[in-house]
Amino acid sequence: MLRGGADVDELSSDLRCALESLERSQVEKVLEAAIRIHSPLEVIEGLIMPALEAVGEDWTAGKVALSQVYMSGRICEDLVGRLLPAVAQERGSFPRCAIAVLCDYHLLGKRIVLSVLRASGFNVLDYGRMEAPALVARVLADQVDILLISVLMLPAALKVREVRAGLDALGSRTRIAVGGAPFLFDPELWREVGADAMGRSAADGEAIVRRWAGEGAP
């Protein structure tokens, strides 16, 4: 996480303005300045993700259009690939894992967690964006042990209930870990929607998977 200070506040403000204006070149300049003084993961989790969450809040408040939310996410997805670590050699024996964005259009959070896990050698299926019924069917078909779900908006977070209910109804013991802005705003929301854990960052997501892997597949 980035430490507070005038430089961080200025970078955060500049990035948010550039994203809402959809000025890709300006976004690049801000990130280039940030990466000179912070690590890639610090920039991603402490600067990019909060900026995107702020854009999402502005959409909820009616200050920006949905197209701005979508395009700002796409800009960051394209640029963040330069910051993410390379894929490491996969581990041999490991519970089957998958990650998805649920009923949402922001894929950056998922991409960050996926990259961190793969860089650590974990083989994770990438489901992209899915609706709840299709996600349940896919998890069952692939016999997934650990499912990571990323969301940006509250309506999507609430859909985790549907995934949990669908899996339980069919006797699945898949563990669900969730992450995203709604779960940061309401620390108890993950329990309310039936998840087994909540991560505040990509590092948390990796720690959860490591812990569950150590305990064995469900």
C-alpha cells in the first residue's frame, strides 16, 4: 500500500481526473511518475484500484457516465499489464482454482489477482466475466475447489448469494473468496453473501489460497 503524503495525494488526484476524462496519455504519465518511487504492486493496489473505485462511486452518484467507468477500466487493464509480474512455473499438486468477475464489467481486479497467483506458481482457471447461473455450472463442470470472485459494484457483490446457493443446492464444497470495493466498504458483507473469506488486496488473495491449499482441497 502506498504511504500517504503530498506526492501520493497529487498522483491520486491526477490519475482520477485523467481516468474520468479518458485521457490515456495522461494516465500513462501519472503511472510513469508513480512507478519511479513505488513498487508495481503498490502502484496497482494503492493508486490504480482506489482511483477506479472512486470513478465507480462517481457513477453511483450520477457524476459520470457508465461509459466512463467502462473505458477507464479498459485503459487501466491495458496499461497495468506492463507492471504485472511474469508467470512462474506452475505447482504440481494443488486444489483446482478459478477466478471470475461476477456480473460486472471491471476486469482489472481479477487480472491483478490472477497475475499474482500465477506468478507464484498457482494454476488458476480464468473465467473472465460471468453471470451467476453460468458460473455455478462452470465451477461444477470443472470440479473447482477454490473460487475467487471479483466485483466493483454492490449489485454484483450481492449476486454472490446466488452463486453460494447454487453450489450448495448441488452439494458442492467449493470455497469462495471475494474481493472488491463493496466488501471494503462493508467489512461484514462477505459473510452476509455466503463467502468463506474476503481479501482486501491481491496479496490477501494469494494468502487465502495458500492457506486453503495447506488445509487440502474441500
